[in-house]
Amino acid sequence: MTRVLPRTASLLLSLGSSTLVAQRDATDSLPRVPISVESMATGGRWQTEKAAGYYRAVGFSNGWEEIRHRVFLEWIREPDTKSLDSVVARVDLTGLAAAYGLAEPKLIKRGKLWALSVKASATQLTAYKQTIVFELGPPGKVRRIRDP
């Protein structure tokens, strides 16, 4: 009985180490997301005469002693026979919102148009309680609309 335990333990250790190697190999091919990224919303649809795609809103934090949350919006072109999907425009929404910080991006459909809802903070060290909505258009076109 004592001889079976070392063999079993040896087998379990070898299986465990091969599982760890397989997991590491599988994760090596995954994209690396920066630690500062806190949230993301992807979806919707935009279209122009030359291209079509979808939106991606990214919530991230920056700063050290004073953490500031911000949101930027990207227009991503869908792949076609001539090109891969790619970011065709990017806008930092924090300045457009006239807010200190933005967080929790959510894409919403408003009739036939797409919009982005975010939580806003007016000043540093205050809660992100105000909701701001942006109407989304073709690449680079976004406008703040009346608060809900």
C-alpha cells in the first residue's frame, strides 16, 4: 500500500504540471488588457458609404493618489475582403461631458439610433451619480444629448 501512494502522487503531480503548462500555453495567445481598463461595452452599428462597423466604449482609470475614471469611444470597422477590423476613430468623452470623470459605459438603442450612457462625477472625490447620454453617429461623430 505504501508503494501505491508514491506512484499515485507522482502521477497526480505530472498530470497537474501538464495541466498548468496547457493552461499557460492557452493564455499566452489571449490579448493583454491593460490593468487600467475597468469596463467595456461593445455593440451597436454605424454605417457610411464606404464602411460599416460597431462601437466600443472603454472605461478606465488613471492617476496615483487621486484616481480619475474616464471613458473613450471607438468606432471599429468590420473586416471586409480587403482589410481586417480596425479602429477608425477614437474620442475621449470626458471633456465632451463637461465632467470631472466618467464611468460605467452602457450602449443603448434609442429608436433607430445608438446612444451611450455613462455615470459622471462633477468634481474630484465625489460619487459618480449623474447619468449622461451621448448620441452616436458615424466615425468621430458623437454629441451629448439632454440628460435622461
